[in-house]
Amino acid sequence: MATWDNSGFSVSTAGDVNGDGFDDLIVGALWAKPDGNSSGASYVIFGKASGFASQLDLSTLNGNNGFRLDGIAADDWSGYSVSNAGDVNGDGFDDLIVSAPGADPGYSDSGESYVIFGKASGFTSQLDLSTLNGNNGFRLDGVAADDWSGHSVSTAGDVNGDGFDDLIVGVPWGALGGDLSGASYVFFGGNFINALTTAQTVSGTTGADILRGGLGNDTLTGGGGADVLIGGAGNDMLTISDATLKKIDGGGGSDTLKLDGSGWTLDLATTGMSNRIHDIETIDLGTDNRLVIDTAARISQITGTGQTLYVKGDTSDRVVLTTIWSHTANHTTVDGQTYDLYQKDGNRLLVDSDMAVTQVSSAIQLSTLNGTNGFRLDGVAAYDLSGLSVSTAGDVNGDGFDDLIVGAVWADPSGSSSGASYVGNWGPERSFGQHCRGCQWRWFWRSDCWCR
């Protein structure tokens, strides 16, 4: 924005800060001057589907397309390191972490790092980091003078498996083990208000709820809407009643996602849906529901580090696989439950033996074509080689239905092996038989003659 701002000194993905489904960006400008020389600033730019210009002036961020995070005091160097923080407080929105290694929270140059919580709306064009109050974010203070805490900051993932993302802060000039021995601090995420520590049962409303478990075996039940259900370290049961969920995270342990209600589909072939489900080892379809899985990669995606997914249900449920899996075993017993085993690319899918499994691209015997699921086109005479070349013909007659063209290279309409090509079209008023032959094909013309 200005001379010597050093915008871009640190850059990172910001995750999805505003929860609109598009990843955002964060850019650090450590020498910017919002609150004195080198107080520093960081700029968050919201992602979107389209409409990007070739250049964006960061001064135009207005709360709708992004916002600015202002450093607190001169020589703080806020924005020295910037990063996505993951979801530190478990509300379903990605958070941010910004460092100011030159800040003086009690000691000269001890450094500070700021965590800014994501949210759905209500962004202004600018946020002063001094206004973080525990509800919109918080501050991490360095330990000693000249530590330069926050020289590097990042999300750490979920180190302790409690369902909350954690943080790591680098302090290369720390002296706890001797001069310049350095240190790194890992800060555990949490809800900072009322995280559960024993087995609990929590139910939501029909609105958008945030339900989280603790260290026990929790039961979290969403009531519909854009719910966030986050399990803890135990073996949790997370129940949803429709597909409008915002985030499901089982956390540590062996966790189950259960479908409440009937007649709906959990479609993991949809990227938006599969990206919202994490660390789930078992899916319980309940009654009369359907699960769709496209690729084997979805298994490791929703189970986390595991490559095995269990699917429970009854005879009214169905699993649809849109790619071919190897059906390697029937009636495999695990913990008293009987499953059929499907494998693909190192991933294992164990489906309740009572349930039907459909592989959409399974082989079809061409002899079973009966006019309803397809039909056969027969050549006219011996040695015509009808079908040596075939293709779509597009919509030749403009009736709204695509037509076909079939080559018969050795047909004899104008002498030996002069060849013929047949073009056929059908509309809604024409019926399909199991097969038709030569000039008996209905509504066909041949390259050398019309035939009806």
C-alpha cells in the first residue's frame, strides 16, 4: 500500500475464514505504519468463484472482499509471520495467527502472536489487534526479552486429538537451553469456555448449532441445519438428520457418524460434502438411507490417517460405489458384526452384510439388452462387416434427439464391397425392439438409399 511496507514478506493460505466454501489468503506487511513506523499490518483476502481482476490494491479491502489486521505499536513488526491457524476454538470456521516478534509485552522484543477467530459475517475493513478480547481472538506473549517469539507461526493440526486444532510458535533466539538454543511452543486449542471432560450427551436444535465433546465417549446429536459436531478423545457418536451439516469431526478414538431419519442420501462423491467430514471410522446409515462413494481416496479422506471405513445399516439401506471395487470377502466378522469386504487402492470398505451394494459401473451382458435398457442393430448381409466403425451422428434431423451412424465397409449396394453407412434416429413416438436389421431399421436412411 505504501513505500517500504514490505507487503508479501510472509504469505499463506488463510483457510476458509468466513465459511463461504472458498479458501482465503493472508499477506503480511511487517513495515506498514498503521500505528507507528513498522507497527506492521496483515491483509486477508476472501476467496470467491470468479470476478478476479489482474491486480488488487490492498487498500480496497472493505470487509466484504477482505480486511486488514493492524499492528499495535511502532517496531512491533506485526505480520512478520502469518498463517492459517486451523479451527482453534472448534466453531467450524478457520482462524488466523499473526506474529509481531518485535512487540514488548513486559520484556523488550519478547514478541507476541495473535489468534483471530473466523466467523460468517460482520467483518469491517480493519481490525486493531489490541481489541482482541477472548471472543474474537486472543494474544500469546513471549517469555523473555529478545526472544523474538513468533519468528515463525503455524497451525499444528490436532496434536492431542481433542477435536481442536493446535498452534506452534517458533522462538529461535530463546535461551532456555543456553544462548540462542531456541524453542518452539505448542498451544492446545479448545473452546475456552466449557469443554467437556467426561462422557456427555448433547443435543442441538433445528438451527445451526456447535456441539463438541470432551475426553469421554460422547453422544452429540444435531437437530438439522448447518451444525458443527466435534468429538473429543473418546469413542464418540455423532448424529445428523439432514445433509446441510457444516462440519463433522470425530476427533480421537473410534467415532461413528449416524444418519437420523430416512429417505436421504449421504453423497461422499460430492467434494463439498466429503470435505466436511473428518476422523470418522464408522457410518451408521440407520434405516432406508443411501451412501454414495466415488473413489477409494474418500475412505482415507474422511477417516483421517486410517484406510478402513465400516458401514452399518439394515436391509433397507444401500451403498452405491461409482467405481469398481474388488469384492474380496463375504460375512467377515468384526466385533460380533458381519460385513462384506470391498477393497481398492489399499483402502478397505466393510459393509454390513444385510445391506445391498451397487457398483454403478459393473459389467453388463450385451445379450440382456431388451429394448428398455438398449437394443441391437443387425447387419444386412453376410460379409458386410456392419459395425466396423460406429459413432454418434449428432442431431441430424433437428428433432432434439441424437442420432447414430454405423459403417458396413463390405456391403455391396453399388458393387462388391462398395460399402454403406446407416444413420438412424428415434423420437419419443418410436418404440425400440430388441433388435432391428438392415433396411428394416425404422426411420433409417442408408448412404445409397432411404429405407423405412
